[in-house]
Amino acid sequence: AQTVTQSQPEMSVQEAETVTLSCTYDTSESNYYLFWYKQPPSRQMILVIRQEAYKQQNATENRFSVNFQKAAKSFSLKISDSQLGDTAMYFCASRSYNTDKLIFGTGTRLQVFP
Amino acid sequence: DGGITQSPKYLFRKEGQNVTLSCEQNLNHDAMYWYRQDPGQGLRLIYYSQIVNDFQKGDIAEGYSVSREKKESFPLTVTSAQKNPTAFYLCASSGPQLAGVNEQFFGPGTRLTVL
């Protein structure tokens, strides 16, 4: 069975600084996808970034990038130039290639302060 | 605008009553999902449907029921058999897996409180 672990319940960062959120996962599948979702106070889940496991290159979306370490089963999210609007819960999730089921971690609450 | 709507945003029910949460999408997605979110926990899958008139249990289906009579709609009924129904419920949908990953799009959620 797949599992996703986020060991940081809460983190904080000053505006314009960089912060890294950790995520580890466990799967016996060879083909899978990894995601980071953001849930702001409105509670609307928003996809931040995704990574296909067969791709060695780390995904990047503007200020968001990942450090994907397949052998270590690690998938951390780096937020550069943090903005107040980045304040949210961040969830790491995984999905096997041959299923629609997403497996979520317990989330990290990120607070960006001025 | 294409998207997923959930209604109502807040829902209150008395213990022992069944209640149905609405989820509608106009994204022409085949697959739809229901998740439950509790404080300190990630999202947990209740039910999902990959095609009309077909659905499968997720990890925590006990006390819930669904139907999928139309592609656009996937209502969730929280029955009186659900022991702890107070939670935030999220509906999602996804399109066909083409050349890349088919991401799930989420609705705004319904907060259910049992009094």
C-alpha cells in the first residue's frame, strides 16, 4: 500500500525568504506521480506542482520547485521569494500510474509573515 | 466558467438523519471523487466513480452512499450509520489520462456539522 508522510505539522517563513516543505512516500509501484496541493484559508484545494516519477528532472512552476529523490523516496517542495498569499496548508500526494486514487499526507501548515 | 460546484457550503443536521451533499461539474470529466478531511489528517477517499452508473468504495466508505446517474453529478449521502460525520467534504473530478498525468480538480467543499 502507498503511504505519504509529512513530518512538519507547521512551518513559518518571512516574506521574500525561501522555505522547504518535506515529504516522504512509500510505494512498491514503479510508475507513479507525485503532487503538491495548496489549501488556503478558503479551503479550496489547488494543485501547485506535479512530478512524474520516470522523469529525472525536477519540476518547476515559477517560484515553486521540487527536489525529487527517487531512491530516497523523498519529494520536497521549495517555495522561493515567499509571499503572504502562500500562507496555506500544503499537502503532498501520490498516485500510482494505473489508478485514479490519490494518497495524501497529513499536511504542513505554512505561515508567511511580513 | 468550467469548474466544480458543491452545495451547500455549510450544512447542519441532527443526529440520526441522512443528508445528501451535492457535487456538480461542467468539465466533461469522466471520473469523480469524494474525500473527507478532518483536522490533523490528510484527505481520505470515501467513494469514486470512473464512469456513469459505476462507482467503487474508497478507504472509508462505511456509513456513506453515492450514485452516478449523470456524468456531471456525483451526490454523496451521509447516512445515520456514519458514526462521526462532522467533517469537511471535498468533491473532485479528473479527465482522461492523455500524454501526461490527469490531475484532480477540487470543488470548494461542504462543511457538515452534526448537532
